[in-house]
Amino acid sequence: MLPRRKRHKHFCGDIFEFPCDDKFGYALIIAKFSDLRKWDIINPLHPYASLMTVPLTVRPFNIVSDERVPFEILEKTELLNPQIVMDDSVIYGEHPIVYHKELTNQSFLCTTNHAIKH
């Protein structure tokens, strides 16, 4: 029998590190689908409601580095538009939580620079 993998807790406001080629990238967790479902914000018939994993809404930081970036620099770094990712790599420690940041209104604001196709 395979050994059970250790599960790491994660919360909104956590910053995790992920590989980006041979460098480090960072992303801020701004929402967990399970919390949205618990607070009745999401319709129970939403397509993500039947997934075995929990989608996370994250905002990547506009920075990649050869070594770990200090929290003070990340705080001043621009956040990119939100993305939906699955939580398994965060839960099992493949993308470790390295910092925690209190969420503010700025954490949720994003640009609307997407092209509109006519």
C-alpha cells in the first residue's frame, strides 16, 4: 500500500510558489470554490460543483525569479488577472505556501484589457 500523502491546509490570502520553467513564480489565493459554495454564492448546479477537486481562484504576481522573492517585494508587485486552478498541487505541497497576505479590495480588482471579438 502506498504511503498517504501529507495534506497542507491553505486559506484565502496565502501565497504559493510554483515552477515557471527553471524559475519561481508566485500566486495569491483570493477565493476557494468550497467557501463560495458554503456561503451560497455559487449555484449548486454550477459545473465545478461536481468536481472531486476544489477549484481555487488565484492572481499570479507579475514576477519570476531564480530564487525566492522576499515578501516585501511581492507586496509591491503587480497582480495579474485572476485564473482558476485546481487545489491538488497546493494541498499536497507541490506548490508550497510561502507567505500570507491579508486580502484587501485591491486583491480583487483586475483590469479589463481583454479583446472583444465582433
